[in-house]
Amino acid sequence: MKKELPACPVETTLMLISDRWKVLIIRDLLNGTMRFGELKRSLGGISQKVLTADLRSMEECGLLTRRVYPEVPPRVEYTLTETGLSLKPVLDSMSAWGERYKEEHA
């Protein structure tokens, strides 16, 4: 069963990436596939529980894929889908805006 999406496209985008950590996960995965531990280290203060929940949610929404390798210990890798990669211009705009803001208000 598909979720009903909001009528407003901005609200739809916020629904998918409104969490601070989700945006940072996308930022890191824009550079390529990463393992769970690599993501946890790159994000700093995120807990394992929150990272796991956000990755699952993003997988359900089609923003990333999760690949489990049948090894001991298991190796799990995360990669952005085409939909996830399509958020690059959004993050680029956020980055540029943040830079301008820092320059003007520092």
C-alpha cells in the first residue's frame, strides 16, 4: 500500500528529508557507496539506533538501496538510488545558501 503524499511538493520533499541526519546521510552517500560503520563515523554524533531507523526509512522511500553480503561478519553497504542522487541539486543549493549566510552573519 502506497503512502498518500502531501499536495504541496515542498511538503513532500520535507517529508522525505526533514530529519537532520537524513540530509547528512545523503550528503555522504553522494560520494559513493558506504558501509554502516563508515556512515556512523562520518556523521559523528548519531546513535546506532537512529542511523538504523533513518536508513530503513530512506530505503522504504526509495532514496537508497541496502546490499547485504553473505559473509561473517555480515557486510552491509548503502548506495543512493537515482531518486536519492536526484537530490544533489537540493543539497548543493542548501550548501551555497549556508555559505552565503555564514559570510553575511559571521
